[in-house]
Amino acid sequence: MTTTAMKAPSRFGSMPGARSIALSALVVTLLAGGSGPARANAEDDAMQPVWLNYWEAISAAQQCENRKFSSLDYDAMVHVINGKVDNAIGAGPRDHLITVAKDNVSDRVGKYGCHDTQVSDLLALFHSELQPALAQ
């Protein structure tokens, strides 16, 4: 006596070619560069070090030159920074990176002072690219 094994139903039902259509759609999506959100996250990740560096420059100016910035000053600097990163950084990562930048510079200044080479480079970045955007 032979027993016939029951075949599990396909999640694509009994439509002919449904599996190949789904596979083709997947291949087209992958060849087109992936999904929009995945690409946006990759851009966000690639631009985070740039965003961080500019905020470290702002923090260095605050800590080493006792600079105080108004909301208009911050708006102007954010406009410059967003141009550098093609507006690729989302609001959540921005806030986190600003905190990291402040902590990084505070640690560096605490250990090596404001005349440290890395801190001096950050101040030079501030003076050359961000300070010109500030309202006088």
C-alpha cells in the first residue's frame, strides 16, 4: 500500500507563474538600488561623520572661545551644515550627534586643552565655514 504525501499549499496559491513573478519583482527591486528607506538610511549613515565634525567645530568655538549663539545663529549654521550633507541626516540622529559632538570636544579640551591640534582644526573649520554665515 502506498501513501501519498500531501503537498503543502503554496503561499502564492495555485496561480501559474506567481512564484516567478514575485522572484522577478525582487530582482528588479535589488537591481534598482534597493528600497527608498534603505537608501536613505545609507545616505544618513554616510553623512553622519560630516554632521558630527561640524557640530564639534561649533562646540569647540563655544568651549574655547566662550561663544554664545542665538537661535538665528544656529539656524544659519544648520543651513550651512545641511548643505554639506545634502539634508541627509534625520532629526533623531541629529540630536544624538550634537550630544556626541559636545561630549567629544569636552573630553578633548579637558585632556589636551584648546591648543590641541584636533581642537585647532575644529576651530579653523568653524572660522572658515560656519562663522561667515552668522548674523553680524
